[in-house]
Amino acid sequence: MIFKNPAILYGLLFLIVPIIVHLFQLRRFTKVPFTNVAFLKPLITQTRKSRQLKKWLTLLARMAAIACIVLAFAQPFIPGSEVATREKESAIYLDNSYSMQASGSKGELYKTAVTELLDKLPNNQKINLFTNDNTFKDVTKQEIANDLLSSGYSSQSLSYEQIQLKANSLLNDKNKRKELVIISDFQKNIESFPDTISGLKRELVFLESQDSNNISIDTAFISNRTVESIEISVTVSSDQAIDKPVTVSLDNNGTLVSKTSLDLSKNSNTAVFNYASAESLNGRIYLEDSSLSFDNELFITNNNERKIKVLAVNQVDGDFLKRIYTADEFEFTAVKARDLNFNLLKDHNLVILNELNNISGNLAQEMNTYLRNGGHLVIIPALEQSGYDAINQVQSADDISETEKRITEINFNHPLLKGVFNKRVSNFQYPKVNSSANNIAALNPVLKYEDGTSFLYQKNNIYQFTAPLNDTNSNFKNSPLIVPVLYNMGRNSLPVAQLYYNTGTSNMIAIPASISNDEILQLSNDTQSIIPQQRAFDSFVLLEINDELKEAGNYDVSKKDELITALSFNTNRFENELNYFTSSELGGKNISYSIEDLVYKLGEEEGILSLWKYFVMGALFFLICELLILKFLK
């Protein structure tokens, strides 16, 4: 038993008052002789015994009444648990990722969670609540009700480690115990669920999905392109085999263009759509499915694609470059070093200096201007060279090593190689060089020698090899690495619009437009309009779009009222996997299966049993006992 006001217990000292009154009575009795009293003596003895009993019972009743009154004012209570007496600071994470679109017993998991939170939380309780894209600190449920009811799903998703770290940063009162409530479907996107951070109590609300199968449009890509038509392949999958065919449709500007049926008896299949190359596509691919809805449609756009211009300035044979930069995607031009017209530079997105022995002062000046205007440069050095250091940020290779080296290390995370390999390989047929620049250890290497120095590295818009690629010096041209490396150099030099991009990720997109200093490009559709970060160059505007776009859809890119092009954005598909942690994988304890269960559980743990009213009743009881003793006990 714990007292809310323990200082009042000093009032128990007043128990001495009735004791003093009873032990030191002010009234004294005197004996008066009287005749013929022999027959009264037994009666007098009996009356005195009864009076003594009456006095002691009255004393006990009064002392008990006073004690009960004092204890009632001290407000005693019994806590529901060991931590119930400590002040608490709470943070609630409400998962609003797209996997929460799944259906539970009461409807969509996220919408059910919002409704129960607003219904079950105490009206005046201050909480810290955060989702994947919003944070509310020290608020009551009335203050955030409209925001929660109107909020949608987020393409961004916090990891379980990030959730705990963010909660820990929100709960910064060291004098209070910290509690984190995670409301989620606990999609299994990592191998094991992380342990609780020290000093943070974690409660899990496991919202279970009742969906057992989900049909998804996974991706779309151009599988074939001719002068007359473009073929788009669409991959569709399901978690379980489906006997009935699934209809997949393609709209263009809201008009149905084509539909086809797919057999998903083997869980996945590919649909193919054809449309005329001369026609712009502002499309939506869709199907019908009762499970997750965000992956039932895929937005795509395909305008008359601008080809990337590549200029190769050759001192040696450059035929291998022509085989990589093919006419379907690139406009490739090759010139001899002595025939180079400097006016060609500004019209190309990528320039390759292929083993030039000498860089003249004029060429270096033109290259520096070209780089400042957003151009990209590839340097394949010659063994005997001069003038390269006149180009800004280019490292001269004056010190040559004639030691044979193998190219053994691949930077799989570099943009040139990201997504090229299905798995990280460590043992392959290593290409080699006979001579190379000596000991260049770059900050952003792409490929490295076995001694840790760089064979190929990137510095801003410059890709620099440290060894010649001619057949005499190296067999790198015969390596499977050369195609993705040089191809992606070309693709990255002008990030032309793709069929679609994913929301919630960083996207660099080159728009073929020219704007003045006071003009901007904006993205808009019927529901959203944004002005992204942008940089203007001579022939294009580079847009940088991060997490500004919240909804999937087709967006117009415009300058004032002039439509420039269109772009498509879709929600990443990793949220559609119906794979969840089990209760045992989550730790097996501190798990509730609804917000109502959690509120009841926390109420039991943190509840207190107040005893003051029982002591008030006790005081009244003993006072009544005193009255009855005084009245009826003779």
C-alpha cells in the first residue's frame, strides 16, 4: 500500500487525545456512607465492571475512527504494477506504408487503426505520434484527428531500427519512463526483428491481414522497338496459383487501347502491348484484384525519346565504342583528334577522349567550358601524354608503372554498376593491364586493381581510366565489364525520361527544354502540383525529384502554360509482399492484436486501486459503533 500524501500520516499523533481523556478523567467519584447497603454491594461490583468495558470499547472506537480519517486524507492506493507509480512518456508509431492497405477483420488495417486510436485514447492524454511521413509531438487526439483521418499511405517506410531511434529522440524527459507503441502489420523485410533499445519499453500492436493472395503488376519495360511500333512488356505476378485468367488493360489518355488475358497458374506471366512509335503514350496499365490496391495499376509515359549524343575523339582505333553506343538509343559521332571541330562539343552529352597524346591549351579551355555547362567526359589515357592537367579536376598520369596489374575489385554500389549484377561476384576472369598510371587512389572508384589503386574512377562529371585500353596494353575490351561501364556512362550523361519512376526515391531527369533565369518547370496533375529542384543547361533542364511526390500518377511537365513533356511515377512494389513476422519472431511478449486490447492491458498495468473511500466508510462505521456503545451498553 502506497500513500499519495504521506505527510498527513503525522495526524495519527492525534490518537493520543482520546487516550489522555480516558486515562485522566477530570470527574472524580467520592464514597458516601449509607445505611442498610449490604444488599447493594453485588450490584455495585457488577456495574463497575460493565462501565470499565464500556470505556475501553469507546476508546477503541474513537481511536479507530480518528485513524481511518487520517488514512483517508493520506489517500492510500495499491499500484497495478511495479511501474505504475512512475510518470510515463509515450510515443506511438502508426504504420501507414502501402502494405497496410491489406484487409483485416474490420476493413483496411490502417483505417481501422486510425479509427480505434481516436476512439480508445483518453481525451486529454498528451502523446507523441509519428508515421512514415509525419510527426506530431505533445498533442491530444482531438488536435490530430483531422490530420489522421485525411492522411493517406506513404511510399516511404521507416525501418524498425529507425522507428526505435526516432521514438527515443522524441522521448527526451529523463525523469519519466519511456514507452513506444508500434502499430503495424510487421511486414518481414529483414531477417530478424531488432531488440528493444535500453531504457525504452516496447509494446507491439500486431494487426493481422486476412489476405492470402495478392495479384500485382510488377514492372513494365520496352522489349522491342521498330520504326513503326513499340512493344511494351508487363510482368504480372500472384502469391498463389490462379486457375482463372486475369485481364490486364492499357489506357492511353483515359481511353482503352488494348486488353489481354494472362494465365497465372504458374504464379507469374508477361503481357505484351504494341502501339505506334509516332504516338505519345500517357498510359495506365491496370487489373482488378480485391487485395492490395496500390499495385493494381502502373502508370507509364513514352514521348518521342531524345537520343543521347556521344562524341568520341580518337587517337587510336575506337570501333569498340561504336558497337556499344548503338543507334537505337545513342547518336554516336567519331572523329580523329586532328579533325576535331570545337563547336561539336556543346552539342554532345558525352565526350570520350580516346588515348590522345596531347591536350592543347585551346582544347583544355573548351573542355572546361563544356564541363561547366553540364557535359560529361570520359578520359582513356595514352602512355605518353601531356596537357591533361589543364582540364579542371583531371589527374595527370605522368608517373607510369610498367608492372602488370589485374583488375579485381568492383564497386557494386557505384551508379555505373548498380543493378548490373544479380549477385556480388568475387571470383571472375580478371582483366589486366601491362602499364598504368602509378598509385592513384581515388575517392569514388568504380574498378580497382588488386593493390587497391584505381583503374576507373569518377570525379564529378569526369570518368577517368588510369590505363590505355588498346589491345597491346590491356584485355579490358574483351571483358564483360566494358559494356555496362561504358553504356551507363552514356545513359548517365543525359538522364532521359524513362517509362516511369518510383516515388520516395531520388530521381535525376533531363528535360529537353531551354528556360531563362526567371522561368521554372513544374510538375502537375489533377491532384498535386510541385516545383522540383532544377538546374538549367544550354539544351536541357535537369530536374531533381526526391520525396515531394506523394501519389502515383502521370504528371505534366510545363513551363508556364506550355506543356513540355509528361512523366510517370509509381509506388515501389516491395510493400506488396504478404510476408510477415510471427508472434514468436517478434519476441512472444508485449504483443496485442488490437488497439482496444492494448488500452485495456495498459490500464491494468498502470491502474491503481484507491483505498481512501474504504477508510472513510471505516471512520463512519466506528463512529456509529461509538454511538451504539454509549447508548445501549450500560
